[in-house]
Amino acid sequence: MGAAAGDAALADQAQGLRRLVPRARVVAVTSGKGGVGKTNIAVNLAVAAAEMGRRVLLLDVDLGLANVGLLLDLAHRHTLA
């Protein structure tokens, strides 16, 4: 496949993903490596969606180092641990 064909395939893939986003029901933020900003990305996505009028449920399932409550200045009533 030539460079032009490869660029066209990437453009088509990105367009397909953009069409899916408005209908998304679940967004998972994951990584196999720690310390890459997963919690910050998840919190910012949740806040942005809420500001757009969407209903949001944000779960931090890191049993050892759950930090969403810290970033949002929330007190924990329950934990998964």
C-alpha cells in the first residue's frame, strides 16, 4: 500500500471513530503502565461531558491508589476494597 493509500485509510478510520463518539455509552481509560495520566484524563472527560449536559458515572477501580476523589475534592462514603 502506498503512502497516499495509507493516509486515506487513516483518514477513513478517524472519521469512523468521530461518528461513534456522540453515541458512546461507555468510555474506558486504560493503560498497562502506571503514572501516564489515566485518572486526569478520565476526570477531565467526565467533567467535560457533565458540562455538556450528559449524565456521568465515573468509577475509579484502582483498588490501591484510587485518586478520583482527591482530584474532585470528594469524600469517600464507600470503597470497592
